[in-house]
Amino acid sequence: MENHTSDLIKRNTPDIETLYDLSELFKVFGDTTRIRIIAALLDGEMCVYHLAEYLEMGQSAISHQLRILRSAGLVRPRREGKTIFYSLDDEHIEMIYNMGLAHIRHKKGEA
């Protein structure tokens, strides 16, 4: 029986490289500014200027965080003339955000 359980766990556990990548992904979510940017982009694409204005932060700080989000594959840019607009890379980002938020609200006893 013990061997069967061990085999089942091994079969259902991703390889160490995949777990490392998952850990790195969650690290990117570990910054309030990046979470705020993701939340703002839930409503659609925005340029750095509008993100900075909305979050009441400097454009260079927003650009820095966007570079991190972009390198993690969480946001994607779209150029229109001289302006770059950012949006969430795909629906998984919104799902991760919403699941995390639902978990926090559940733990706080909120609806």
C-alpha cells in the first residue's frame, strides 16, 4: 500500500524544474505594485502614463514593474505609434488573480 501511495504522489507531482518555474511565478505576484498593475489591467489595456496616473506613481516605477511582469509572461505590450499599451497576457493571469483574491476574502470571512 505504501508503495502505491508513493507512486501516486510521484505521478501527480510535477518535475522539479516545473515546480521551480511555478515558485518564480508566485514570486512575481509577491509585490503590491505588480498586483495593482494586474488589477488595473483587468479592465483592459493601458499605457504607462495612464497606469502611473491611476496608481499615483512615477512612470519609471511603473515601467520597472511592467518589465518584470513582461519577463514573467504576465503582460504583453502593443505599440501604437510612440505609445506602448500593456494588457494581461492571457486569461490565466486573471484566473490566478481572482483565485488568490477569493482565497484572501474567504480567509477574512468576506463574501
